[in-house]
Amino acid sequence: MKSYHHGNLKQELILCACKLCEENGYETLSMRSIAKESGVSQTAPYRHFETKESLYASVAMEGFKKLSKVTSIDTSQKVTKKKLIETSVNYINFGLENANTYDLMFGTAVGDFSNYPELLDCANATYENMRLSFAKLANDSEEIIAYKCITLWSMLHGLVGILRKVAIAGVDGEPLKGPMTSASLIGNNLDLHLDKVLTGIIQN
């Protein structure tokens, strides 16, 4: 067992926690598990995380950083609907490919984000970029732009959950039924679906 040591141990512990979170779900994360994964003493993590919630907050922050990276639009340049569609697809794919981290980011395991200013900033960054993108696409008041942004985000968030259900429902090979059929069609034609939805949101 390694002793408390090298360089930026906190970041190493966070990366290990992110790995374990995605592999097994955030519920299984503990100071003991990340210490074991990092090869350090069981007491080392406590020097960097006062509570399990603070550990969760660090993992969620890494998730928001990754989400912002794949959904960010350069709003200093011309913003197009095509670009917003592309980043919306990236958002959905992130949620599907990082399901356990996504659950932590948008669940209730981390209570008040304002208790973790860096996490709050990262969480707000995705929304702010989306809001600025809408501001470039639609000549509306700030209130309407905010409404449109939340409408899109709510739809993307909902699709992540629904498409995860579709994936589970289709595992046994049985034909999909009811709303799962429509959801599957949307999942197979995300660009087309988002084009129609965004056109409506922008124009209305």
C-alpha cells in the first residue's frame, strides 16, 4: 500500500472516483474504494474530502466539465441551427454513454450546488452557453430566450431518460410497443427530430 504521497493526489482520487462511478454507480463510491483504486492508505482521501457528498460533488463537476466540452458553441462566431443540433446530439450521447455519472450530475446525491461553488459554475456553464446560442439565433427578449433554452434542455434531458429505457426494453429481442416504438424511431433519427423541434422552438 502506498502512503500519502505524490503530486496532485486529490486529482488522482477524483479520476479514480469518476472511473468507479461510471463502472459501478455513484452509490458504491466510498473513501475506502477510491483509496484502494488509487493504491493509497485508507485515510488519505479524508485529507481532501470531508464528506461523501463532497466526493460526489467533485465527480459531478468532472462530469459537467466533460458535458460542457462536447456541447459548447463558440458564440463569438456565427451560431447556426445546425451547430445547435450537433451539440444537442452530443448532449444526448453523453447522457447515454455516461449514464451513472449523468445520474449523479442531475440527481439529488449532491444537495445544494451553491455549497460547492466550482461545481455550480461548471453546471451553469452548459446552460449559459445554450442560452447565448439561442440569443444569436432568435431575436427575442431575455425572458423568452431563457424559456426557449430551458425548453430545449428539458427535452434533451427527457430524451436521455427515455432512450435509456428503450435500450433496456430492446435487450430481450422482443418488439418494442407503445411509446417505446416512437422513442426508438426518434433515437435512430436524432438529427431529423432535433431539427424539427429546434425549428419550432426558435420560431415560436
